[in-house]
Amino acid sequence: QYRRFHRATIQLQAGYRKYKNRQSYRRLKSSAVRVQCWYRVMFASRTIVHLRRSFKAAMIQTQWRIRRDQRRYQQLRSAAVVVQAIMRGALQRPKYQRALKEKQEEAKLENQLLLLQRKLEEAEA
């Protein structure tokens, strides 16, 4: 009798300790999960803030580079236009000089012809 009672008491105490330990373990586990969750949320929010800042910085850098490269392109384009104009002028100037000289000679010949015609008219009259 006593042994059965003693064994039953020990089993009852073991069951109660098991129940209490399980409760304690669940509370600890729940607390640990909450702490881990909080840590993950904080880490994720910091990561998001960092990514947003990095993205904004990258966008600013990209816009700055675009503007810088556009200015460089415009400067190079303007320089190319100036060089092309100088080259066209250098190529056309001799042709223009020749044409001008021919025109002057033609005008000179015309003047001489008119002068000779007047002299002829004066000589006939």
C-alpha cells in the first residue's frame, strides 16, 4: 500500500514538475522568440534606412554624372563645330580668292573695253 502510494506521489510530483518545467520552457521560448523578432525588425528597419539612403545617394550621383557628361558633350560638340567651321573656311578661302581675282580681272577688262569704245566713238566723231 505504502509503496503504491509513495510511487503514485512520486509520479504525481514528477508530472507536476514536468508541467511546471514545460510552462517555464514555453515562457522562455516565447520570450526568446519575441526578442529575436524585435531584433530582426530593428535590423531590417536599419537595413531599409541604409538602403534608402544608399539608393538616394546613388540617384544623386547618377544625376550629377549625367549633367557632367552632358556639359562635356556640349563642349566637345561646340568645339567640333568650331573646328569644322575653321576647316571649311580654310578650304573655301583659296577658292573664294581665285573667284574674286577672276571677277576683278573681268571687271578690269570690261573697264578697258568701255574705255576703248569711248575712245573709238570720240575718234569717229
